Amino acid sequence: MHDSKPLLIVMNASREYGNRIASHVAEEVIPHEERGFEDGEHKIRPLASVRNQNVFVIDSLHADAKLSVNDKLCRLLFLIGALHDASAGRVIAVVPYLCYARKDRKTKPRDPVTTRYVARMFEAVGTDHLLTMDVHNLAAFQNAFGSTTTDHLEAMHLFVDHFSALNSDDELAVISPDVGGVKRAELFRQALQHKTGRQITMGFLQKQRSEGIVTTGAFVGDVKDRTVIIIDDLISSGTTLCRAATACRANGAKTIYAAATHSMFSSNAESILSASAFDRIVVTDTVPPWRLSNEFIASKLDIVDTTPLFASAIQCINWGESIIQLQT
């Protein structure tokens, strides 16, 4: 049990998101310096004492218009090392989106397992604990870390709250866009069914991916005249979700929603999704949709706030309490 309030540091690239977390924790963000040099190198340090304190460093590790994911990762790691050198008691990395989590196994000869290498980097600089949300493969994430302990949050119940408020009498169906996501979709279906008290069907689309080429297989599930929710962990180009939406529409779906935690949205995502069968797309704010136009965001996108959940998790970790209660 730690008897001091948490100290929060928000990396500059995640300032707006981190400040919202801080407002829920009712704590001020302590100042830090991120100083760049002409050759592209930089230094980073806390500007207040952190001795013997729990320090939570907030940064979502995605690319944006100014910094690459590698820039952000490097800056975060350097700050964690500096905090330990400044005698911080524990350093907790709060990483709403964890980079490189999709490359969690070898799929080709001599492939890297980048998830594990990133975990080793966090451990090398002395990260005591890491908190993240909806990694691509939970087992691979948990097995990648050794000396650094981890907590994993899920956006599922945030989506359950969102979709349970739908003003619709249509029957519902939950669809996974591929076989690998069936377990995630089924857990969401069960939680939504419990919340709404309505019977909800389940389905999935078969697909294969090789050398970046996706081949669509059979569609399994009953979606005729139903409101369909296609759920995944992230959206990049949107191709996978659009294939599932097209299959649902062809099988008689009435209304189609997409739900994904991390809105990565590649440069061609807007054109792909604009031509899709989706009525609305629901994402969280772990990654801002900075590549999308304001017009598309207003017409197609609903964004769910994750900052209260992260704030509650930070308080639980600081006071030595379980976060399991936050996941139900």
C-alpha cells in the first residue's frame, strides 16, 4: 500500500488526453522538459522532485502528424530511465495504445517477435509497471514481460454501455470480422446480452492473409433484418471491417455498426470507409483520428471516452487495490 498521492507526467504528444486523465484523478500534472537538438537528438527530464514517489507517465504510442511511433517510444523510455535516476519509488507507464503489439509471433521464417523486444526495452530502463488497453493478443502481451508487471484494461464494457443505449427495437447480432476475433466478439455479445436482457446472435467472417493480401471466405451467422455490431481491437485501413460489413449487408443486415478500440486510421481509411456499408463507426479516444476530415468524423464517427477508466486504474495501482472491479 502506497500512502502518497500519485504523481502524473504527461508526455507532450499526449497532452490533451493525459490532462483529461489528470482531471479525473484530481491531481496536477508535474512539469517536465522535452528538449530537442538540431541533429534530431533530445533530452527529457522531470522538473520536480519524484523521490520515493509513484510516478505515472502517460503516453499513447501511435504515430501522429509530428512524431513517429519510434520517436514517441524513445522519448518515453528515456524519461522512465531519468525518473529512476532521480530516485522515483516506482515508475508506471500508462500507454493507452501500445505500439508493435500486433507483431506478437513468427508468421514467416526469421520473423521478428517485436512485441517481446519492446517489452525488453521497457524492462531495460526500469519500468516497474505498465498499464495499457486492448492489445492485439493478450496472452502474447502478458508473456512478453518478465520483471515489469502489467495491467490490461478492456474497452468492452464502454462499448456495451454505448450500444445498450441504442434506441432500436431491431434484433441484434455481434460479428467478428475474422476467426481470430471470435473470442473477443463472443465476450462482448455475452456482456451486451446481459446488459440489455435481449437475445443476441453471433457470427464471423472467415479470411486468410498472406504477404499483405486478404482473401475472404465463408460468412457464418444470422443477420437478416438485424442491427449488426462488427467488433475488433483496431481499425487501420478499414478493409477487414468493410469486408465483414459487405458480407452482412449481402446477408440481409438492416443496420451496421463498427466498433473498434484503437482508431489507427491509415491515410486511405477515409476513402475506404466512406464507401462502406457502415451506418456508424464507434471507436475510443486512445488514438485521435487525426488523419480523418472533420466532415467524416461528424457524419460517421462516435468516440467513446476512456480517460475515466484509466484514471480509476491509476488510483487502484497507486493505492494497491485490484483493478478487476473496473472490468465488470
